Amino acid sequence: MSKLLLHIFLIIALGYAQKNYPADTVLVSPHANIFEKTAILPIAAWQRVSYNSELLACQFYPSCSNYGALAVREYGPIIGTAITSDRIVRCNPFALNYHYEMHGEFHYPDYRLVDSVQVSRPRYTSNKSPLLAAGLSTIIPGTGRMYAGRFLDGLMGLWMVLLPGTAAYGSLKDGQSMKGNFFAGITLIFWLGEIYGAYRTAKYYQGPK
């Protein structure tokens, strides 16, 4: 019954989506497949809340929700969602300080931190190994970012993996398989995001030496 209701919800939501918010342009695009649209649907729903509240305004440009929609459209629902989770981890109270350290650009007139999905080349030469960073976060989430010089981002990443991971373990232990699998999926997404984020941090997010 729950699966049927979910399918009905998705069909109705996709059918009535309009181009009122940025993610909607991808949601109604004939070039996006059903899997991409399903992954973008929560983003479109979130924009209906965040775009109507100054308290939820994102510090990045593009915003995390737009970044996520672009990542899913460019790389597909699985990799795109993992890339989005990396941005969510980096959208924390320490982002501005790290942005200053690498002499990052600002978007005017709102002075948001410019951070594109695709980065063509590093701003500064890095002495950190992206592969080593990714390998470290494969073993222990967050440690790759720490190695790359962003200790606080690493702590945030570790927390974002441990939180749903603990919920998944507890749910599965109590025999709640649906809930456990849901949290396990979130854990996997953030873990993949940590691997990608560690690689990207070591390669692109370095300041002048």
C-alpha cells in the first residue's frame, strides 16, 4: 500500500510540476529520465520551502538545491546525489573561512560563495594527493578532508555518515527493515560523497602556499 501511495505521489508531483523554481526546469525537462526526475523531486520540494524563507537562504552560489539539481542532471541520480551530499557537508558555518583561505570568488550583489559543480582547474597548486585523500575517506569517512587541510569539514562529513549509519543499525537490529534500508541508503550516499569530497578538496580546494 505504501509503495502504491508513493508511486501515485510521484506521478502527481511530476505531472503538476511547473517552472516556478529552478529545479522545476529539470523536473519538467523532456531530456531528463524518470530516475533523474525522481532524484530531483525532493530538491524541487525543498525549494518551495527554502526560496520562501530568508532563514533558509544558502550561503553558496549556486545554492545547494540548484547545485544538486545540476549534479543529478549532469551525472545521473546516484553519482549526482553523492556529489550533492558533498556540497551539503561543506555548507556549514566554516565555509566562509575556508573560502577566504583559498581566495574564492563571490557572487554579487548578494556576496554568496561561488562554488560550481564543475571545476576546470585548481586555483592553486596542491601538495596533497587526491587519490590518497579519497582512499582515506573510503576507510574512515572525513579523514580524507582532514588530510587535505579541512579538518572541520572532515568532522562534519564523519558526522553525516555516522548519524544515518547509527539509525540504520538500530532500525535493522529492531527488525525494522524498511526504515533500516532507508537510512542505510542515506549512509551510503554520504559515504560516497565523502570519497568524492575528499578527492575534490585535495585537488581543487587549496589555498596559496
